[in-house]
Amino acid sequence: MQPDERELLPSGRLARRLDIARHNVLRAVRALSGARRHRSAITTEGKLPSAPAGGGASSVADDAPIGLVVQDTSGAIRYANAAAERLLGLSRGQMRETTRLDSRWRVTRTDGTDLPRDEHPALVALRTGQAQLGAMIGVALPDGARRWLQVDAMPRRDAAGAVADVVVGYTDFTAHVQADQDLAQSELRYRLLVQSCTDMLSRHTPEGIILYASPVMAKLLGDSPDEATGRSFYEWIHPDDIAVVAAAHAAVLERPDNIVTVAIRARRKDGTYIWLEATGRAVHDALTGAVSEIQFSSRDISERKGAEEVLRQSEQFVRMLIEAAPIGITGTDASGRRVFANDAFCALTGYSRDELLRMEISRLYAPDERDALMDGLRNRGWTRERGQREYTLITKSGERRTVLISGIALTGPDGQVHNLHFTIDITSRKQAEDALQRVNADLRQANAELEKASRAKSEFLATMSHEIRTPLNGVIGLTSLLLSTSLTPTQRGYVDALRISGDALLGLINDILDFSRIEAGQLSLEHRPFDLRRLVQEVVAVFTAQARDKGLRFSAQVDPGVPDVLEGDAPRLRQVLLNLVGNAVKFTAQGEVKVGVALVEESAQDALVRVEVRDTGIGIAPEMQARLFEPFTQADGSTTRRFGGTGLGLAIARRLVELMGGEIGVESAPGQGSTFWLTLRLARGGANNDRSASGVQPGRAGPPVSPTA
């Protein structure tokens, strides 16, 4: 210590007070972990105690845990102890020469702003003569650290009562301030956590009085935390849940480590109730061990409860369906033990439910089927996959019933596989199937005999038609020869009638022969190249004279896109067209008959063509159109019909078209004429003949047909 420093320190009292201060500081540090204020070194009278004799005051001041600084009336520092050097981060020489301070050293307010020199508590005390106690300043040290100090400045007066100097005590509150800041940050984080938490957090007295509730309470229950504070939480509990809450309350108070969770209904401010899941724990006093408060965390589980209720009702409905099902339903666990059976299965077997649950599964079935049944259960081959198998079930009375069993494996919430089996009694159906099989066998035999008889009939008709046609051709030939001789008009009329009748009879025989061959499956088709235009021309030529005689407009139109050469059975196609065109001319008294051929689609291999024969004749009633292509059916079936025919022509036409892989149909209305159509897919021929070579120009009608006036 320098000589001038010793002069500034009184002896005796200061040493004793500093010694007392040191012990007080140490005691406070032990009690508050080094973060309590003390002002032991400064007296409230404004006088610095004297050091004891022998020069011990300076030593005591240097050893004091608080920083001590003495400044004269000009503010110059005349004394600083070791603690002051450590706390302020300045040497004693730097304190005396403030002009040589490090520029990075500065004094700040608590908000971090610089503290002006004249506002320093020491200078304020010198200026006002009043003690400045408990001021808090911050000291920014050159190394970047910050230290928080409590400043107690006590002015001392001389004998005349004037301010002589000021004794300044610096107590380190850095740890305390840091702890306060950490606590504030912790409280801020806690408040943010509470405010952002979707659960309602609350604190209660051991008796259940609400001490605190988080803001979520207003959202969940409609009451604000302020409205709830001081009230018992039992006020919000549904009457039916009070006993549950009381039991949970008692369990929480029973043991310090008890954490209890309950699902309860809580009343909202509007009178409605919501489901809450509340988890509570008790907080115990560290010294006494008594419960100081109860903390609860509550969340809204109304949606979950609603889903659970829907699930419960669904399960109840499923159980009801299982019991009401008209088929037997049973369930087995992973070990193959039957765990339930519905009423229908009990009724089917004749056993009670208890008997079935105690019974081995295979005992219900025929002995020769039990191994296969148990093997299927062990391998789960027919329960994991949807499938069905037939078994013979033996009832309690010994009756054998045929049952159809299907099964499916379900994995429960516990991860275990449970098998569900559906048993249908098909005894009656099996008996009916056996009877039906016997009937079918009889029908197959009868059908075979009928087919044999039909073939015999067709063969007979074919043979007879051939035998009849041979002499008939001779008769027709002779009539032709006879007509070339000299005959009287009367004789010629007789011979013409004979020829016409012979031609009609020959046509009938030909139709019967064709129909019989088709029915007997003896008709084969040709596949040869032909010119569709030429074929249409030939058909039109046959009826040109007849159409002219009736005064009809008669025309034919072939799509230019129709290929020149196609492959198929030209004679049979001609037969079909002759029938359709002949019918159109026969049933049309006035107007026109048109034949049209259109290309529907084509490819490199084939072409789909549509042929239409349109007339303005008598038309066909809708009820007749469905039967028109049946054998021996005519549009005019009355006994007074004006038009002849056997009714086989359209039936033969339909069968021929179908044999060629096509379709045939009609569109008609009574009095509005008819349109008969057919579609055929014909292979394209290999020849590239010019379309004009057929004699039918593309896009033009066939041979000109003029109406007769």
C-alpha cells in the first residue's frame, strides 16, 4: 500500500467493520449461492469505520470480498482494494489515471447503454452529499466480458460537515443477474410453451381448488382462466363421472409418484359436455413432504370418443348381423380352437354354444374328412384365401348334412391370426343337383334320339326332294317343248299354266331341299373369288322385266370403294339376294325398289360390306318382324293372302348369311315399305381387275330399268 492510501483509511473501526462484512458476505454467499446483496462495509451514518491499531485496516480492506474505492471531491480515486481491481478489471494505477483507460472499458446501465460519468453513483453522492445505495451498473471489460455490480456510495464529511470524499462499495452480482436472466428466459419459454400447448394445463390445491389454468381453458370449456381461479374443478365434472374423478384425486394424493389418467366428461359454459383425458400428478414440498399442489394436463378427446362410440356401435351391429345371419358362422383362434358360434350354426348342428366351444373342431365332420379338414386348418390354405369346400357334417342326432364351408383369416389388433368360417347347409341343393343330373342325362339321351330322328327326317326329305325333282324336270322340259309347237290359244293357256305350276313346284322342292340340307348340317360353302358388282347386275337382270311390267322404278347402286374382287360363296350370296329382291318386287305394287351395296370398313385382308334392298311395298308389322326369319312364316299369313310362297325363303337366307359369318335383318313399318339388309365380311381377292370389267360402272346403277306406264 502506498503511504497516501494509509492516510485515507481510519484505523480501528474500519478494520472491525470490514472483518464483520467479510463474515456477513461469506454467510450470505453460503445461503444464496453467492448471489445476495450485502452492504456490511458501509455504515448508514456515512462514516467509514477506523482500522484497528497496528495498521491492520489496509490488510482487512484488501482482503474484503467486496470492492472498496475511495474517491475525493474531484472524483479522483485515492484508494482501491484488490477486490475492486478484480471486479472493475482495472489496476490501481489505471484507476488513478483515468485518461489512460482502455477504450474498450466502459460503464453501462442495466439496459446496456453507456452510463454518463456524472451519473455515476459516486459522483452523485459527492455532488449531493446523499448516500446512493443499491444502484446496479454494468462493467464492460476489455476482454469482452460483462460484469454486473451493485454500487453503494457513502459520502464522508470532515469536522466542518463538508463532504470530504466518498467510499464506494462494489458487490459482484453477475451470477445473480445471470440467474435472474436465465430464470426470466425460462419463465418466458414456459409461458410460450403453455400458451402454444393445445392441452389445458392447470394447478390445484390438494382440495381441488384451481390455482392456475392455461388460456386453452377458454377454448375447451368457454370459461376464462380468471373465471376459473378459486373454484373447485368438481364444478365442471359430469355428475356420472364425479366418482371416477374422486377416485383419481385420491390416487394422486396417495403416493408421491402416482400419475393418474382418466377420461371424463366436462361441462362447457354453454351447458354441453366434452370428453377430456386428464393426467394428474401431485407436487410435494421438499422439506415437509406434504402435497403442495396437484398439476393436471387435460386434452379434448371428444372426436376420439366419438370414433370409439361409432366403432362400438359398429361392432355391436356386426355381432347382431352374425347372430341374425341365416348361415352358420364360427371363429377359431390361431391354435385352431373354436371361440364363438352363432345361433344358426347351433341350430344346424343341434349342439348348444357351450358344447360347441368345448368340442374338438373335427368331431363334427365325417371321419374320412377329418384329416383333410385339420390339415387345411394347420396350413391355413383355405382360410387365408377366400375359397369353398364341401364337407359332411354329422349333427347331434346323427343326421349327415352336406355343408359348404368358406373361410378367411383376419389379423387382430394383437397381431394374432383369427379364422372366420361360414357354413352353408347345401343338403337340399345337393339332392336337387343329383336329381337334375339324372334329368339332364335323360334329356341328353332323348335329345340324341331326337337329333337322330331329325337327321333321318332331313335325309328323307333330301332324298324324296331329289327323287321328285328328277321327273318334275322332265315335265317342265316337255312343257317347254310343247310350247314351241303349234297350239291353239286354249291349249297354249293350259300349257302355260302347267309350266308355271311346274316352276313353282320346282322352287318349293328346291327350298325344302336346301332347308333340309342346312338343318342336317350337310351344306358346305365355297370360298372362291367373285365380282360383287357382276353378281348384283345378274340379280337385277332377273327381275327387270317383272319390275317393268308392274311399273316400278328399279335401280342398283354399288359403292365405288367396294373392292373389285372378293372371296366367298357367290352362288349362295346370289340365292340370298334373289330371295330379297324377289320379295321386294313381289310385295311392291307401286313406287320403287332399290338395291344398294356400301363399304363399311376394309383392311388389307378383308372388307365389310352392307347390302340393302329397299322397297315401297306393303311393309311389315313390328310383331311379325321378330318371326319373319323363322321357317314357314310370311308377312301375310292369312288364308286370303294375295301373295304365294312357302315361307322358307327368308329362313334359308338367314341361315346362309349366318353360315357365311354375317348378319341379316329388316327395318319396316306397315304401309311405309321395308328395308332388308345384310352385312358380310369377305376376304379380299388376289386379282386387281379393273372395276369396269364387270359391266357395272362404279357409282352407277346396274342395267337400266325403265318403269312401265
